[in-house]
Amino acid sequence: MSKIAAPKLPNGHPDRDLLCQEALEGEFLSLADQVHLSGWSPEEVATALMELADNYFLVNADLEMFELGAGVVLLSRKLH
């Protein structure tokens, strides 16, 4: 695993999400390639990565979820 760049901007800065994507991109593409070379289709790899990312977000994000009929879920920042 290569070294992933540390954040250079403070929490809350609007560019942090983009810089985090840039920091992860090389490892992400490497992982996707390894999985594809193991025999999984590009669609299977993409779907698995998206679902893993969604699950990671739901488990780790500092958010509260509010369920409103018909399966609609609204997310908002937790109040501390």
C-alpha cells in the first residue's frame, strides 16, 4: 500500500472532500483493477465498491437519519 497524503486543509473546508478523493484515487483504482483481474466484471466491482462506500458512510458519518414514509430517508448533521 502506498502512502496516502494527509489532509492539508482544516476540517470543514469546502475542498477537503475533493482532496480526499484525490488522495484515495490511486489505491482505489489499484483495488478495482485487482478485483477485476480476479475474475469479477467491471459492473460487479463498481457495484460492490459503491455498496461498501455507502455502508461505510452510514456506519461512520456523524449524521442522524430521519425516516419519512415511503422509504425516504433524510440525513442531517448531529447536534452536539
